[in-house]
Amino acid sequence: MKNIRLSLFILISTFCMASHLSAQKFVNEFLNIGVGARAHGMSGSVVASVSDGTAAYWNTAGLTRITAPLQINAMHAKWFGGIANYDYLSIAKRLSGDNNQVVGLSLVRLGVDNIPNTLNLIGPDGTVDFNRVSNFSASDYAGLFSYARTIGRDEDFSVGANVKIIHRSIGSFGKAWGFGADISAMYKVSDNFTIGASARDITTTFNAWSFNLTEDEKKVFASTNNDIPVSSTELTLPRLVIGGAYSGTKGEFSYLGELNLIMSTYGTQAGIISGNNFSVDPSLGMELGYAQKVYLRAGVGNIQSVVNPINTSERQLELQPNVGLGLKLGRLKVDYALANIGSVSGILVSHIFTLGLDFVPRQ
């Protein structure tokens, strides 16, 4: 009975600390999800075409494509039937002077709130007292400080970098602080073709965990056969994302297609190209626009070779399709994406919304 009452707490805590207690390939996974409904609608295939404040996440060099003096972007999404909230806010500002310089600040939060803490549900005398149950949140935060600029007179080549601060918390029980950096570049090869690259966690981002459990709480963990967490350090290995985007116009219509390759040293058996310490994951995105106001998007990502559930000796190809819409009304941009993030059935159940606003001085 006691184990049952503690199950929710243990389940959520295990989810939040899974990377701390096991393989480090899944450290800071909330930063691998992606931000912005436009990008999600294209399955994250935007490293060569991103041109708004979300570039601070996807390819910092893309911040130089912002034309407004100041731009704000905000995103909200709910997962797992509304249990988890994923939020993003960014501010990008152009600097005066040469080289088309832009600075940015981005905040990311993934959190599960109002989790019942049942560690003290049962008193020392064995009585059950629901007044002893409190609530806590398991949250991951990241702050990205960004800088981007163009190089050369033609401004076809741009570079950018992020310094990121990470804070993860599990109520008052455990907290972690981490630091890392990204660098990126973007080059306009021609009027129709652009290439981009983003090297993430080039410094090997680390998280230093510390835990604060009372002796009574440790006894509950021990009595339910759960490991008592100890302070330690996690490492996030570097990843490289490269991509090429081809775009053009025909009358009132515009079109764009982009292919991205995500290369990591994690190594997964489900990857299309993978080994013990290396994997390459492709994704493809498309966007069709009309009159620079309405946009229709689609993408394919998370392409994996998985075991056939019917015949386990064979493997089959699985992929994740996403779709999205965009609407631009003057200085306001509204984007929507339908994806299956947070789904265990492969059904498109995640609704992602993003608002973007340009601040332009009145003439």
C-alpha cells in the first residue's frame, strides 16, 4: 500500500533524474526539443533558413536576418494531456554600427507542476494523514545569451554564438546548475540556396547536481527499494547540425525546402546511420507561402529503424510527420504546429503556438 501511494512521486522523480542516474546521452534533453511553431511544423529543419528570434536556439547566425530593430517571440505548448508545460521567450535587438550586429536573450522552461509529495503521507506511528501531502514542481530552465554578426561587405556570411546557463530543480529535494556554449554560421551561396551549421554544446555542457533530503525522507526511499540520489555531475556531449535550404518565388507564391543532418557522438541502434559512438539523423522540412502573409508547412523527422513488434528478428522504418500554419499581419506573426511530441501512440496530439512581434519606430 505504501509503495502505491508513493508511486506518483517516484515516477516523476525518476523521470526527472533519469539522466543523472543512468546514461548521460539524454542529459538536458529539454534543450533538444526545439522552439518555435514554424520550426516544429518543419520538423526542426530550419538551421539554414531561420530568420527570426528563434534563431538564437536553432542557428544564432540567423539573428542577423532580423530586419526590425527589436523583436520578441513567445511560445507555449502542453504535453502529456496538459501535465507538462513547455514555454519559450526571446528578445532580439539590433545594434548600431557596422557588421549587422544583433544580441539576444532567450528563456526556456519545461515543467511539471503540482506534483503531490507523498513522502510524509504516513506518519511515524503508521497513520495516514493527507494534510501532510504537499505539492512541488519538477522544472528545467535555460537562459541563452546570444550574439551574431555578418562578415564582409556583401553580408552573405554570418556567424553567431550562445552562452547558456541551465538550472534544473526537483522541488526542494534536488537542484542542478550547468553551463555551456554553442557556435554557428550561415552562408548565402546564391539568391536561392543557403547553407547553415550549428555546433551545440561545444564546451561539453555540464550540470552539477546537489540533493537535500532529510533523514526521514531517505528512510522512505530506502524502505521502498529506491536509490537515494547523491550529488554528481552530468555531461552533455557536442552535436553538429548542418543543413541546406533552397527557396524561391513564383508570382505571389513562395516556396522553401530544407534538409538537415544531426550528427552526434551518442550512438543509437535506432539511428539511420549509427555506430557505438556516432549517429546521423536526417530531417526534412517544407514551406509554401502566399503573398508573404499565409504559410503552409510540413516536415518529417525522428526517422528511426526500430524492431518490428510482430517479427522481432526484423526492423522497420518509423518517422514522425509534423504540419504547421503561419500568418503574418504586419508586425505580428502567428505560427501554429501540430506534432506528436509527448505522445506514446504516434498520433499528432501536441499543439504548439508561437507569437512574434516586431517593434519598428514610427516614421
